[in-house]
Amino acid sequence: MSKVSFDFNDHIAIVTGATKGIGRATALALGACGCTIAATGRSREDLESLKKEVEGGGGKCSVYPADLSDPDQAVAMAEHFCGEFDEVSILVNNAGVSFPERLVDLEVSNWDKTLDINLRAPALVSKVVARRMAEKKRGSIVNVASLSSVTGLTEHAAYCASKFGLHGLTKVMALELGPSNVRVNAVGPTVVLTPMGIEVWGDPAKGDPMKAKIPLGRFAQPKEVVDAVLFLASDAASMITGELLLVDGGYMTQ
């Protein structure tokens, strides 16, 4: 849970991919700061577990299972929460997948699923939510992008393509929504020690060379990314839009 103190008592936040990793940590941190959570993920069981944890800490949480690789489900989820709540003021597009493989071994199904979840879903969900935010003249959208939004990584062709695209989408959204007082930013983490991050980078033979390129010499903890998300979502970042905040331990300084 984040140690940074923010006040989100009058806010409602949709968090996608909220059942695990960065998404779950974000939902819990926002809930602890007074935000009402609208959580989505594929597993109803995991969503109910999250709801119980948020409410156990004194927060409020509504859940809606959805597979964001299906565009109809992505839109239905966004419309459901916009109908349930009068004003959704925060959207965290966190859901993401990765299928490490070299380009010469690329599986079309992996490419499609990566782009569907990592890029198309944020666009479709934002399309619905941003309309309501623009009507209310208030909103903050935070896209969970990646270090892979600005640099290439071997075995990550589809992932890099999706995250470079999400970076570009963030810029366009900021331009179009800024006049309606809706801010759009992204965070760009290096490897984060979530279950997915550990699965991909846990082998020292693969992880150690990556760490060697990071001046701080380590991978990120989920809470370090969550703190950046909360900052961008908060009024503390009220004059920041269209930015990609790297949480990369200095990787891109080289």
C-alpha cells in the first residue's frame, strides 16, 4: 500500500486489471485515501476478494467482471460504471499482458491479444469515460504504460508496439480532453516485481543483465509505481497533462 498521503474522498475511480499486481495495489491505495473504487478484471472471485479487502479497510468498492480483450465487454464495463456512479473522476487503465517471444517466433494470436488488451481496451474504455468527465469538466486518466513505451526490449515486439501506441494515445487524449479540464498522463515503469514481472524476469540469467542497465541497480516494487499513479491522478498534478512519467530507476539516462 502507498505511503504517500493523498485525499480522494470525493472521487470515484475505475481501475482496470484490478485483481493483481499494480492494479490491485492501486485500487487498495486509492481506497485507503478515501476514493470509491470501481474495479474490473476477469476473475469474479479475485474481484470479490479485492472488494472485501477495500471494504475491510473502511473503503467502498464496486466490481464488474470483464475480459478487456473483447471490445464489447470493455465498453459494457465502462458504461456500467458510468451508469452506476454519477461522476467517475479517475480512470486508471492498468490491464495489460505480455507474451515474451522473439519476432521470428511471433504468434499472431499473442500479437492480437497484446494489442487488444494493452492498447485497444484503454482507448475504448476512455472513449466512454472521457465523455462523462468532459461533461462534468473534471477528470484524470492515468494510463499504465511502460519503459517499453520509449525503448525496445528483445522478445517484446508486441508489448513494445502496444506500449509505444499507448504513449501516443496518451498524447492525443491530452490534446483533445484538455479543454474540458480532463488531464491524461501515463506512467512508464521498468520491470516491476509483480507476479507477471517475476515470471518474465525472475531468472537471474535474464534479469541480472537488465538490472545492470538500471543505475539504481534493482527492479521496482509495485508501491513505487502506485505512488506515481496516485500523484498523477491527484490535484498535486493539476498542471500536468500529456506526460509519461518514467519509473525506471534511471534506465533512460544512459
